[in-house]
Amino acid sequence: MKTDNDAIKLMLLLLAILQSSNLIANDFGDTLSATQLVSAVLGANPRLEIAKATWQASLAQIEQHSALDDPQFQYSFAPLTIDSNRSNTQNSDFGQRFEVSQKLPFLGKLQLRAKAAEFKAENRQHDIASMQLHLATTAKSLFADWYFIYQAIAIDKLKQDLLKEYRDITLTQYSTGRASKQDVLYAEIALAKLKHQTIVLQRQRKTRQAQLNTLLNRKVDSILPKPQQNNDIRKLPELKILQIKAIQSRPELKAIAANINVHQTEAELAELAYYPDFKVSAGYNSLWDNEDKRFNIGIGINIPLDQTKRQAAEQEAKANSQQANWQQLDQQARIKQELAIAYALTEESLHVLQLYHQQLSPLADENVAAATADYRSGKGDVLSVINSKKDRLKTLLESEQALANVYHRFAELEQAVGSIEPLSTKQTGVIGQ
């Protein structure tokens, strides 16, 4: 009886494990969209957590830079007063001295140090946004590849079926003397090449699957659902609108702006270095015979005699600030260039996709229909029908490649704009519809 219970428990455990594995495999449901993928990557990728930890570490530095130095405690004593029963002398008290002191920076220094630390933390925060943008672009690009490979494998299967049909027809015709041995060999060679292409596609599928799972912080061989086609590919917004958005959104520019603030604050801090810091103290000295003199308070300052090093620090801060300003101008120019190139490439990809949807694919369909009609009317042969279908599958594959290229180009354009979310316009015309 106990053995039966153990067996039941084992079966239940195995069932639970299988169900858990099935849930893990189906995190995304039956299909995977680019939006789902980006969201999952941003929630799971460890590189983003590294950037967040770096930002949190920089936040912790603000309090450190705005805090006063630790107060100092000093104690000393007169060792010769320890023995109060010395000969030829009168009894004397044990002589000792206490002092507590605190360093106080010149007015404004602590605030400027804290302000510089805040701007540095802001810089690190923009690094998080840069990492999010990079991961989102990578995810979108890999999704485009995953989509195309999935479609290519499906089309490859149709090609295999078609070539097998072609081979069977040529074998039949060869046996009746209506086809040559060369026709049969051509069909066999085409099938062998297609088998090689199938191996290549499976290797590409495994490669992209490993890359996507690594991005998702999952096991490299974890199952991924089939990609969901995005039919809502709209017309592009105007380039000027995207340029304005890019200048406002790109995290690199925001990070440079934070750097400029850091250097300006450091320049202000360098100017305050010419002013002395203070030191206040309070102590008790029992060595004084007069008890009224034993408790004392005092104040001290450092004397900033070396003006050279302070001038050098001020010049360094101003030079760094000027450098950051030039970096900002340079980065703005680079972003505009990057955006213009990405915009042109996206326009081109949309035109190519439109060409396939509106002209090449319909023409390929018409060619199949014409070849089929000729065959049925006795004007053509079956091989012409097969060849027209081969051309149609080739056009279909090229059309899917054109769509994947659109996905790629939009990912690059959205990165150039600094947008994680897909670009959209108020226009409702969909390319290819």
C-alpha cells in the first residue's frame, strides 16, 4: 500500500514538473509579437539590472558628498604627573587634555558637492534609458530575423513539395520518352540543394532562438512561439518631426546635458576653493593651574596659500565644461545624420515592400493562373505550371524578406529617434493594404 502511495506521489510530481515546463515554454502564449518581446526583454535582461545598480550606487554618493567630515577627538596627558607621591615635590593632579573638533567647509561647498553628485547620478540614470533603448532595438531586430526564418521554413516546405512533384513528373515523362535524363537530374539536384538550404535555415533558427533566449535571460534552448505578423505598418511621420523628437528624447544627449551641469558645478566649486575652510573645537586642559583656564573653545582656518593648484583645478573644470558643450553639438549633428540615414533606408524598405504587395506578388499570381489556364486548355504543359509556382514561391519569400527588412529599418529608425514604442502617425493608410 505504501509502495502504491509512493508511486502516485511520484506520478503527481512528474505531472507537476511537466506542467511547469509547459508553462515556462508558453510564457508568451501561442504567438509572439514584437511588443511582447520588447516588454519581456526589458523586464528580464540582466544588463539592465547592472545599469540600475550603477545608478543606485551613484544615488548613494549624494549623501556622502553632502555630509560633514567626522568630528575629531583628541586626548593627551602629561606622563610625569602620573606618580603623585614623588619625593621633594608636593602632590600634583594628574595632567590630561581633551579636545573635540569639527571641520566646516566654506559656505556653499557642501551644497555644490551634493549638486555635482546629483548630476552624476542623473547621468547614470540616462545610462539606464540608453540600455533600454539598445535592448529594445536588439529585440526588435532579432524579432525581424525570427519572423523571416519562420516564414522561410514554411516556404521551404512548400518548395520541397513542389520539387518532389516536379521530379515525379519528369520521371514519368522520362519513362515515356517525353523528357530527357538531364531533366530528371536537374530535379534531383534542385532537391539536394533545397535540403542543404533546409539545414541552413534550421541552423539560423537555432541561432536566433539562442540569441532571443539569452536576451530574455532564459535557457538557450527554451521553446519560443511562432512570431506574430505586424500588419499595421503605417506611413512615416515627417522627418522634421522626428528630428525634434530625437533631440528631445535621445538619452545620450540628456546624459551629456547632465555632464555639462556636473562640470559647471565643479567649476563653481573650484572658485570656492580660494576661500578657507573652518575648524571649531572645544576642550579641557587640566594642566592649567587656574581652573578658569582649563575649559577652552577655539576656531581655526586653513590658509590657501598655493593659488597655482586652485587655478589649475578651476581651469580643468572649465575645460571639461567646454568639452561637454562641444560634445553636445557633435552628438546632435551625429543624431541628425543617423536619423536621416535611417529615415531614407526605412522609406526605401517601405517602397520595396509596396512594390511586392502591389505589383510583383499579383503578377506572380497572374503567371500561375495563366500557366494553369494554358495547361487546362491544352496550350501548355504541366512543367510550365510547376515553374510558375516555383517563381511564385520565390516571390513570396522575397516579399517576406522585404517585410522583415521593414521591421529591421523601423527598429533602427526608432532607435535613432530614441523611442522604445513603435512610431505611429495619425494617418491610417497601411502600406500594402
